[in-house]
Amino acid sequence: MTTPVPDSVPNAVPKPVPSPERWEEARLADALRETPRGAFALSGAAVALLLMCWFAIYVFVFLPRGGVG
């Protein structure tokens, strides 16, 4: 049999305390929210560097040699 809670105690039910597993889930969610932005920035920088190097080789090596034929 359960004991009735008096009406004079409005917050008789304690609030659940987050467990360490929930903290880890929150940290994981934060990391997964931030990681794609960094990956896209890194891949964008790598592609930009690749295109700049290709353009420099094209301008300074292939154009001075002249056309074929």
C-alpha cells in the first residue's frame, strides 16, 4: 500500500538527476553537431589548395610552352 502525499508538499516527487551516461550522450551530440562543419571546412580548404596549385602549374608551365602543333 502506498502512502498518500500531503497536499502541503507541492514538489514531493524528486526530479531525476541526469546520469553520467546522459552526460556522455550530450557530449556526443555536441561533438556530432560540430564535427561536420570542421570536416567541410577542411575538405574545402584542401580542394581550394589543389585548384590553386593546378591553376599555377597551368599558367606558369603549360601556357609559356605554347599551343600544340
